[in-house]
Amino acid sequence: MSHTTKMLCSLRLPRTPCSTIHKILCNIQNASFTTRSTLSYSAASSGSSSWPSVAPVTKRAFTTAKPLSFPQEEETASTTLPSNPQTHYDYFQKTLPRGPPPKGKFDIDLKALRREFLQLQSQAHPDLHQGVYKQRAEALSSRINDAYKTLQDPLKRAQYILSLNGYETEGDEAAKMGDEIGDQELLMTVLEAREAIEDAQDLSDLDTVKTENEERVVETVSQLENTLDAGLWEEAKEHVVKLRYWMNIKQSIGEWEPGKPVVLQH
């Protein structure tokens, strides 16, 4: 109970309605506040520090927050992601603006491709979207991932480029192409590599085979680059068959175990 209220209670006044008492209390408090404000102003004007200054009261404007509008996500995504990609190249417009060969180049800056891939995935990540947009983001993220895995690998990239031009170089078609090439030197090289891998007693026994195979990979990729950039699809598919053999040998060396049989697929 405040001091003012105690004083009123100690006075023997005639019975007064509660509303009247409430008005009296309000008048007393208002008068007290006015007196303190006047004194504070006088003290501040005279430079006296006996009364603390009262900070001015400012009005604050409150606004009502607008609800999030999820349909705007589609509009934002369309400015950063391809709206209607036709090929894997269309996803990477910064790194591969000219598209696949022969208009574009077979050789790719893999570091730049990786950076753009991460940027695209950060925008299309499903956790950043809700509702129907989350499902669309999941599908888009999967397509971007497939495109990246295809383009970062020289063999898969070459096979994909040939498929865009009507040449299938995977599965049964690759086997037929290998038979059609009929390169006896190629077959002898493959058989010798398989025999060396199977006869190895230690992984170090494969150092020479590994080095020679890596050189063949580099040479064949260079041949693929020249033929694909020139649009020579028939020649390019022969190099693809060779590169499949070299990549199988590389895989067999990486998975080598004593006594493990080697299966080289073309």
C-alpha cells in the first residue's frame, strides 16, 4: 500500500463511493507526476544533478507482420535454376554455356563444374522448400546430381554426347561395337593386362601395369576430345570402346586381391 493510500485510510472521512475515491487517487498521482517532471526540467536547465533527468517518451509504430508466401519460391527459383533443361549441359550454364560438342568443348573445367554443382544443389535442396515445392526440389536435385556425375567422368560424358547424336555405347551395343572393331592389338593388350593382374602376388607387382594403363587412358581421352569436338561420331565411338577397356583395367587394379579372378567387360 502506497504512502498516499495510507494517509487517506487514516482520515476519518464520510462514507464515499469507490468511484469517487478512485478519482481522488488518480488526481493525487497526476499532480505528483507533474511536480516531479517540473522539478526535473528545472534541474536540467540549471545544470543541477540533484534530480535525475527523465528521458522523453517516444511513440513506437507497430506493424503487423505479413505471412510468408510460399508461391514466391517458384518465382525465385526460376531466376537461378534452368526452367526447362534439355540436356545435362543446360544445368551448368556458367561452366558450360555453349553446351555439348561440336558447338561446345568436350574438355571441362572440373573445379568450376564442382563449384556450380554445389551452388545449384544449395538452391534446390529439398529442406529449403515446403509442400509441393519440396517435391519439385527433390526431383530437380536428383536430376542435377545425375547430370554432374555424368559430366565429371570422361567416359560417361563421351557416352552421353554420343547418345545425344544417336549412338548408344553401353550394354549390348558396346559389346557389338567391340566385336566390330576387331582390333587384335587392342585385344592382346587387354588379355596381357588381365593376366598380369591375376598373376600378381603383391600390389606392387602391378605398378608397371598401372602406369601403362594410365598413359593409355590419357591418350584415349585426348583422342575422344579431338573427334567429339569435330563431330566425328563414328571415330569417337571406337575410342569410347577402348576407354571402357582401360577404365575396367583401372578398376580391376584398384580392387585387386590375391587370387581374385579378373573380369574385363567392354
